[in-house]
Amino acid sequence: MTSKNNWHPDTKLVHGGTSRSQFGETSEALYLTQGYVYDSAEAAEARFKGDDDGYVYSRYGNPTVSMFEERMCLLEGAEDARATASGMAAVSSAIGCQVQNGDHIVAARALFGSCRWVVETLMPTYGVECTLVDGKSMDEWKAAVRPNTKVFFLESPTNPTLELVDIKAVADLAHENNAKLVVDNVFATPLYQHPLKLGADIVVYSATKHIDGQGRCLGGIILSDEEWINENLHDFHRHTGPSLSPFNAWTLLKGLETLSVRVDRQTDTAEKIAGLLSNQSKITQIMYPGLDSHPQADIAKKQMRRGSTLLAFELSGGKQAAFDFINRLDIVSISNNLGDAKSLITHPATTTHKSLAEEERIPVGITDGLVRLSVGLEDADDLLQDIERALN
Ligand SMILES: *Cc1c(COP(=O)(O)O)cnc(C)c1O
């Protein structure tokens, strides 16, 4: 038997974590059950005591959910994980489980809107203060640290502008200050960037995005080492109940089987679109980590295997030009979701990031002319044609 840990990612994606029932089914079984029955009162007692490690209730654990967690652990090189009902359940649990009244968080300012709400608005109501910094500036990260700083939090590439944060440098700073680094790795996917190898302590995903990849269900996951999970997340996850539904876990397991085929193809097409847009006079800026013109191309090379299935670009002519362009697209649909088989485009300033005041929005690059494109699985030439026609 080859060790599962030595499998290449594509093999892990198909076979990792699979646990067959007595029926020997090829496809992962869906255990759509809330509870579990015991052979005797003594057996129930033993299970609750922890003398045997079977399941007791699906808020705590479920065989289909466990398969998803194990497959993700193998892929990420993590010791342990807890699946959650959405990406935001993963983010809010990963942060909330390790802070208490009087602690302090430092986070990069360019965050997915709900992530920013959790650290900036929710956490202070529990007595946990948060300082937001420009994630690109190590000086700002350093200056924000306080004696009570417990958690660093970042997203890279960021949503929606695809800026990068130097994960290793921030991890080193966090550790010098006895803090933990949480990285939201949605945009890079588990295939193109490995935050744990770069020094991060905890990785979170919205599995809703590329991991499902076909726009069906919400899900999320938190991955870390066993010690951190046992000491911080284990009880929090059991008793606050952000648990993933077995049905969604099953869907996500099937999504993982095709993750690399989809993400590689979508990235191939995104690179072609980035190339096309680089030569268009109506585009004033294009943010794509795979391009040498990306302002942080050196960081992209250092920490990412490839670019992304997403790109952000700015049209000259502001909001009206962006709206006209979006409205003229035929194949690309208008939607704020991402990572889908269908290409999706959104105008962040008026949708996902509308709650940011203009003076907060512009410094993080969310200008009136900015659009974010999530590239799908359609034929690349059809997409290039659709985009070129809508631009002209
Ligand atoms: C979508 C997203 C989330 C939230 O995920 P949900 O599954 O929608 O809760 C968090 N972070 C990033 C970067 C995202 O793109």
C-alpha cells in the first residue's frame, strides 16, 4: 500500500478519506442521519465517555462529513479539520473560538465583506478589538501589534481586487508575537497555494466556491493541527453548531473529485482573458496574479503555483462603462458568486462591497469602474469573443 500522504493531489481528490460501508459502494455513501443507535445502554455509555470513538450525533460528527474533512486534510496537509455549513461559519468559528474579552485581532483591510464585518463590527461587541491594516505593508502589520494581540487574519488573493499578502512574512510576525495566523484561501484554492506550508496556523475555505464548483450548496471548512483544533475549536464547534449537512458534504466530496480538472481549465481560460484585456485601451487596470504586470508579481511567484480562476479589471468611464459592459455580455452571467462552472461577473462597488463608504472603498481599489470576473468552464474562445464584443 502506498501512503495516502504521498499521493499526488489528483489522487487525493478522488480517493482521499473514502470510507466504504459493508456494501462496498463505489461512490461515497450519503449518511443522511441525525443520530446513531447503540446495541446496549452500556455501549451508549462507553461512547459518551469517549471509550470508543463512534458517532453520537451529527452536529458533532457524521460519516459523510468525516470523509469530506479527511479528503481536505490530505489535500491541505493538515492534521485535522472541522467542516462547517458555510464559508462564513468557518471564518466566524475559526476566529471566535480562539479569542476572549480583552484580546486583540489584526486583520488586512481588503477582506470579503462578511469577513470584514465579523472582525470589524461583531468582535468588538464581545470586547475583542480589531485593527485593520493595509495587508501589503509589513510596517502596518508590525505597528498594529499589541501585547494582547491573539489573532492575525488575512485573505490572499483578496476579494475582489486580487491583491496579495506575503503569507510567510505575516506568519513569522504573528509567531514572534505569540499570535496565530488565520488565512482565508478561497481565491487560490487548495491547489495553487498552501498557507500551512507558508507558516499559517489555520486555513479556512468557503467550500461553496471552487470546491463545490457547480453552484449547488454552501459549505466551509477549518483546517489546522490537532492541538489547536482540540484546544480551541472542538468544543466550540460541537456546542455552537455550525455543522455541515451530510447532504452538502456528499455534494462537496463529488465536487472535490473534479476540482483540479475544473480549476486548471478555468485558470487556463482566465490567463487567456487576462492576455486579451492587457491589450485593450478601455481597460485602465487589470489585476491578475498570473501576469507579470501584477503589482506584486514577485509575491505571486513566491507563494502561488498559478494565477487564479478570477480576475478584476477597471474600465475607463466609471460605473456607467462597467454597467454597459456587464449588460452587454451574453454568456457571462451577472452574479456575485464565484468559482462556478458558469462564468459570473459582478460590480463590487454596488453589490458585494456596497456597505463600504466611498472613502474606504477607493483606497482598497474598489473603484466605480471595477468589475470582478469569475471564469467558468465554457469554451475559452466563446468567452473571449463575448468579452471582446461587449467591450467594443
Ligand atoms: C464567499 C467567501 C466567503 C464566505 O463564504 P460563504 O460560503 O458564502 O459563507 C468567505 N471568504 C471569501 C474570500 C469568499 O469568497
